[in-house]
Amino acid sequence: MDDVERRPLWQQILTDLERRIARGEIVDRFPTDRELVAEYHVSRHTVREAVQRLRARGLVERHRGRGSYVRPDQLKQPVGTLYSLFRAVEGQGLEQRSEVLELGEVTDPEAAERLGVDRGTPLIHLQRLRYAGDEPLAIDAVWLPADLARPLLDADWSRTALYDELASRCGVRLTAADEIIEPTMPDADAREILHLADDEALFRILRSGRVDDRVVECRIALVRGQRFAFTSSWDRARTVEPVSFGVRD
């Protein structure tokens, strides 16, 4: 008997299912327990043990009332860089497209305060539903001073990046940004728009983009936590900025 045959049945099935997922043999809908019992000729208890391990490893997720699905690969983005969600999605082989939810010239006292301008200052407000392939990924809202950003009202936002449009239409290139990333639970509207599972949480990303000393971007993005991961690396040979942790009441 070889090493594989010595392993428990559930572990053998787990290994085979992981192999099939990695090769793309199982995509989207994951087989039911009954289907796996018939396929592997084992008990339901054995199948459930293997499937529970797949879920614990993040390879399969269960949606109440809809069954289980193979979890798509996470999009990864390093922290500490001025990144574009457009670039992050397309850089991993997926088409990024957007559906405009709101676009216009507005006044918004809270956004104006974050931009450091008077409460009644005209702002350009753009809110988009961002997709990674055919799957909704984020609700992305941004406010910019209208005196800089009015040309953005004429842009086609179906498949483009904000920073590209800012550069080409407005001659504005960000030089720095501050960002806060925090977990949050979605409200009913976000849950419906993003097609979220009942237990799925979001990242709430607050960004202030600057050109030299002037804040020109106030941004709030709600990104699906199960589809997007922020990564960081550390090297003791290099000087790094300290990471600050905020404790909320």
C-alpha cells in the first residue's frame, strides 16, 4: 500500500478536489454532497469532511439557498503604493468595466471638508459599480474640485481609469495619497448591488489624493473582502515607515 492509499478517505478526496479545482476542471458551481457521494463511492460523512476542509482553506464558499461555488482567485494589491483598481483588475487577466451610478456637479459639505475647501464649493461627484470580469467587485465614489475636474463629465467611464482621465483631460497627476482601510458590513443596498452572500463583508477604503500640498481627491470605495486582498512586505535591510494602528471606540 502506497502513502496515498494509507491516508484517510476524506483526505484522498480532498487532494483530488484541490487538484481538479487547480486545473479548472471544477469551476463556478461546486458539486453537491450527493453528487460527490455518487462520484467517489463513499459515505456522506466522508464527503462532508473533505468539503469542510475546502471551505476552511477558502477554496469553496457556500451561498444560502444557492449551493456551493468555487471561490474565484483574490485580486491582490500591495499597500503603500498609489494604485489603480483598474490596473489591479486588468493586471490579473480580467476585464475591468464600470457602470456609472452617479455623475454630476454637486455640493457636499462632508466631502468639501475632506478636500479642505468651503462647504459650498462645487464638486464633481462620480460613483461607479466596478466589475472584475462579469462579477461586481466594488462601489467606488469620488469627489473632486469642479475647477479642476469638470472635463471628467464628458468621459466614457465604461472601461477606463480615473487617474488616466485626470491626466489626459485635466492635466492633473496625483503626487501622494493617504488611505485608511477598514472592514465593514454592507447595508441592504450594497448587498444587493454587489450580489453579496449573507456572511460576506467589505473593505471600506477612504482615500485622500494630493497634488503637492493640495487635496484633490476624496474617495470612498466599498470592495468585496472575499475578492480583494491587500498585501505587504518587510525587509529589515531597508528603512520603512512605521505602520500605525487606530483603535476605534
